[in-house]
Amino acid sequence: SLVAAVLFMFSGAMVVHTEHLASVGAMAWYPLIFLLARRGLLEGNFFFTVSAGMFFGLQILVGHLQHSVYMGLLLFFYFAYEACFGPQRAKLWPRWIVALSIIAGAGAALAMVQLIPTGELGRLSIRSYLTYLYVTTGNDRRFLFTLFLPNFAGGLRGVPEQMGLTFNYVFLTVPGCLLALLGLIETV
């Protein structure tokens, strides 16, 4: 547990966003939401499922919606894995979608005080001038290396970034991901 906590808190995502409090605040909710959602699914405990939804709503209220979307996607993939390949798949199959719906519904209900005004203000964003082609073309494949080595390829579209020395490091999460992959392979 200690090694997992250190790898999580000193991971590349946390270190890169040290100055972005909303990102760090949203990512800090991941372990609790995942724990409650997992226990709610595997034990069939309604209290844990609703609690995961409430904390999911608090994560949305932190103000960095992208991380909440990532959390929802992680829960979807994990629940689908448990329902299709897990040891309790026969009894989990009917309830995994219900559990996800409860988590999403409770989280969205709690976060509506922020989501509705955000949708209204989003239409007034200065990013509305971006063209569809610019947004959908993406980056070169070499930018995949930035998952492990930030600032590997310089800036976007080949323009060098002037970020300073703090962006020249290796993500600490890489060993943790390799350990998790090894654990999954051993489990299978």
C-alpha cells in the first residue's frame, strides 16, 4: 500500500500538474472513488455504490472535468472486465451496468450546480475560433513517447517549448505501470 501510494502521489501526472490545483485535487479522489465503486460492485453493497457516486460528484465539483471523465472511463472498463472475465462474472453481469448508472447519476446530480453554468459559459469560450480540422488532425506518432519522457518531441507542431528544466524528467509512474502489467499477466 505504501509503495502504491508513493507511486501514485509522485507519479508523472501529479508532478506535472503541481501548479494546477484543480487537476491534483481531481486526481486525488481516484483511489477513494475506485475503492468504493469496486466494493459496491463486488459486494453488492448499495451504500458503497452511492458513496462512490457522491465522491464522484465531488470530484466533478473540484473543477477539472477531464479527470472525472477519465475516472468514469476507468470504472466502465474495470466493471466490464469484472463482469466479463472476473471470478464472480455470473452474478455481476446484470448489476454492473446498474452500479455504473447509480454512480454516474449520483455524481451528475450532485455536480449539476456546476455543470449547467459550465455548459452555458462554454459557448462563450475564446476557443470557439478553432477549426474542426485543427482540432481533429492530432499530433505525430512520436508524441507517444511523451507518455514516458515529457517534452521528448519539443512543443506542438515542431515548435520548441521553453518550459525550463522541470520538464526534463522521466515519469515515476512507469515502474508502477510495469508492475501492474506484470501482476495482470501473472493473474491471467
